[in-house]
Amino acid sequence: MHACYALAFRTLVIVMVVAASAALPQPAQAQSDLERAWRTIARKKFVDLTHSFGPDTPVWSGFGQARMSPASDPKTKEPYTIAKDGFRTTFYEMVGQYGTHVDPPAHFAESGITMDKIPLKDMILPLIVLDATPLLGKDPNHAFSVADIRAWEKRHGRIPKGSFVALRTDMAKDFERDPERFKRQPFPAWSLEAIRFLYEQRGVKATGHESLDTDTTDKMDSETYLLKAGHFQIEVMANLDQVPAKGALIVVTWPKVRDGLGFPARAFAILP
């Protein structure tokens, strides 16, 4: 090959290799993106959306209260103690739907996915908070409606697809200070029409609320609909009064119980 052609050929090869390398995903760049995201998140305010729970936590009477006791050596029946064994731990006996908790589709649907099958990407979502409290003065057990959603959208814009929508009623304030009032029936929550609208017309990923159940009545139409449609919900949420109507993120996690039908969850918001 003529020298000038050989030089040109080598130059072309080098250019092609460099161009191809630039087109490939760059791990360092990806890491830099995550680092920038973390620096942004670390500067934000975090709000806990979860109640702590114990043996006296409000729960549906059909389940009964949790029991918590020191875990014991199965051979000696003696509780483990720091003084004697160098550690201590607790034995928990409770229903999965206790305190702030996740309801997976399988809770109501025979063929629905269990809590260990819910995708990880569905556990961090844009958070929308619908505030029902201005409506409760005239109607303490208000069923949040499609008209209420549309009124919210006139002020804040369309609810984005793929979001988590939580209903604020301030029932969470009674969870510890007045448990009997918290367990009252009826109570403010969702209407079936509103739940259907959110999932079918707005394409939301999941919903949540402060009450023990989704519905304002004991028919459980809304809860049945959303779980049988393949969605999950978070019940008995806290501190929604500290979260803006839009712009926050929600992160929600729970133990990965094999074929689990529900369990206490930890949810928190990252504010904008």
C-alpha cells in the first residue's frame, strides 16, 4: 500500500474506534449521573409517611392486636438477654395488614401478584397529594370524587401518568392521640369512581390513604377494584399534611416475604 494511503487508512481506523467508543455507555458517566442525583437528593427534606406501631396500634377488629415478646431459646425457653447472651431480639405475632402497610393485588385477587413480585421501580414514584380536608367541615365522611380530582387539576395541572396518588384527610392525627376515633366507621376516604378515574383515565401506578380501608363504606368496592386490577396500595399513611400537592417523590419499601399478602411498610417522601 502506498505510504500516504496507509497513513490515511490508519487515521480512518483510529477515528472509527474513537467514535465507536464514544457511542458506548460510559460507566464513569453513569456513576457521575448517580452521584449528581444523590447530591441533589441529600440536600432535600425527607418526610416520614409511616406510623410506628406496637401492641396497642389501631387495627381492624377482625385481625386483633399484635403481640410482641422477647424471643427465647427454643431449647431452654429462656428469653435472650444482653447480660446473658450478648444480644436480645423480639418475637412478633401479628397480621400482615398492621400499621402503615402494603396491600398487594394478591390480598384480594387469587391470581394477583404477591408483595415480593411488585417491581422495584414501582417503589419510587412521583407523589401527588389530594387534600380532602377543606371538604370535611360539611361532610366529615366525604368520599373523594371525580369532581374533586378535576377541581384539584384546575389548580395544579393534570395528574401525571405513573404517579403515586395519596389522599390527605388528617385521620393520621388520631392514630396515636385518639385510636378509637381513628377506627370509626364511616370515615373520609375514596369513592369508587375516583379510584377508577385515577387508574383508568390518569394511569397512576398506585394509591394510598390515611384510613384503615380504601372505601368510605364497608362494601370495599374501591379496594376490590384496584387490587383485582393489579395495583398495590399503601394504607394508614402519616404526615401527608407536610407534603406539597405535587413535586415530591415517594419511596416505599417492605420486607420481601415469599408469596406475601401484605406487611408493614416504610414509606417516606423526598420534598422538591
